[in-house]
Amino acid sequence: MGVWAVVLLIIVGVFLFIVILASLRIIRPWQKALIERLGRYQRTADSGLTMLVPFIERLTRVDMREQVVDVPPQEVITADNVVVTVDAVIYYEVTDPVKVVYNVKDFRLAAVKLAQTNLRNVIGDFTLDKSLTSRESINTKLREVLDDATDKWGIKVTRVELQRIDPPRDVTDAMHKQMRAERERRAMVLEAKGIKEATINKAEGDRQARILKAEGEKQSAILRAEGEAQAIERVSKAERFKKIAIAEGEAQAVKNVFSAIHEGDPTNDLIAIKYIEALQVIAQGKANKVFLPYEVSNVMASIAGIAELFKDKKIAPEAEKKK
């Protein structure tokens, strides 16, 4: 009896240990757990150690991290009837683990199908050129549509990114030719603008050079004329001073002669003759003006008296001859 009791206790202990292990669950930090009791939702467990009722409760883990769903490539017709191949990726995160488990069976498949359907609708509203240049607006519009549709599933769509939009080969070739022609046109326009600006700058430079040259010649002519005028003025002043000096010298000489004559007390006949000789000398000078001393008036009176004397002497002999 003692041996069987020990064996029974061991069996019971192992059974209890297994039951305890089966009732313990560890929830990771990025997870939440849905606990069901006999097939009915009971509670939501956060991260950490959770105890379950063995064989009665069941645990379902839900990943709360942001996840990515790849939308397979599909053909879409644009507004201008061009068939393009489009694929995208969807970024989402779980906001309500209860809804994501109980409201949809396979969320990833549902999200992919929903994205494909809405891609056709959204791209169909754009032309090819518009769809190639409006990826941001397409992404925003598609995200809003998917976010509204998945709200009842406890999912929030954070981003939708178009990976590629591939037109057909012939359309691609035409676009390449168009872009090449556009680049060549822009290059020709830029080259023409460069030539135009260079020509304008050269003409402007030539005009400025001619203006500066004319200004320089003008200033040079003005300075040259001013220099010649100053030189002429100085020469004129020098000539005028020279003539004045000569005239003053001649006048002083005449005055000295007259003074010498008066100091020698000459006769009236001699004075008259000397005055006449002095006047001849004065008249032969280079000066434009002749300065005579005040005494000349007396001399002129004496000369007039001498002339009258000679006239009387001439008349007397003629009268005697007549007698």
C-alpha cells in the first residue's frame, strides 16, 4: 500500500504540474491576447504573464505592430484609355484586436482585394500623364478610401505607396521620343537665349566703350583747349607788358632828352630842331602808344613861333625885291 500511494502522489503531482504549465501564457510586448471561455469572448490580456483556466479557456494572440501588405501588379485602364500595370504596398496597424479577429476572416486577403479594386477606380480617374506626375495625390486618395473601408475591421491604414506605374512598350517609346524632343527644344531655346544675351552684352559693351572713348576725347579736347587758352592769355599778357615797358622806356627817354635840353639852356632854334629829331625817333618806335611829356605843349608853341619867324624873314626879302 505504501508504494502505490507514493506512485499515485507522483502521478497527481505530474498532472498538476502539467495543468499549471498549460494554464500559464506569456504575452510579448507588441502583442495582445484574446481569451475565449468555452467558445465565447471573455477578455483581452496585455503583455506579460497571463493565467488561463485549463481546458476551458483558449488564447489568441494579435500582433499590434505596423505591418505591410504587398498588392500584386495588375492592369488598370487610365482615363485616356491607356493600359498600365500598377502595384502598391499598404502599411497598416491594428487598433482593435477584437474587431480584427471577429469581424473579418482573413484581413490580409481582404485588404489586398480591396486595394486592387480601389486602384482601378482611382487610376481610372487620371490620364496617363497625370497619373505619372500625381503619385502623392493618388496615394492620399487611396489611403483615405482604404482607411474608411477597414475601420470596421479594427484596422488603420497609415500609408499607401504606389511602387510603379508601367505603361505599354509603344507608349513608353513614344514618351521617350517626346521627352527627347522636349529636351532638344529646351536646349535650342537655352542656346538661342545664350546667344541673344551674349550679343546684347557685346553690343552693350561696345556702346559703353564708344561712350567712354568719346568722353575721354571730349575731356582731352577740353583740357587741350583750356591749356591753349591759358598759353595764349599768358603770351598776350607778356606781349602787353612788354609793349607797355617799351612805351614807358621810350617816354622816359624822351623825357630825359627834354630835361637835358632844358638844363643846357639852348636857344629856341636848337630846341626846336632837337624836339623835331626826338619826335622822329618816337615815331619810329614799335609801341602802339606814344607818351609825350607835358612840356611838349610849350615846345610846340616855340616851334610855331619859329615858323612865324621864318615866315616873316621870307616875306621881307621878297618885299625888298619888289622895291
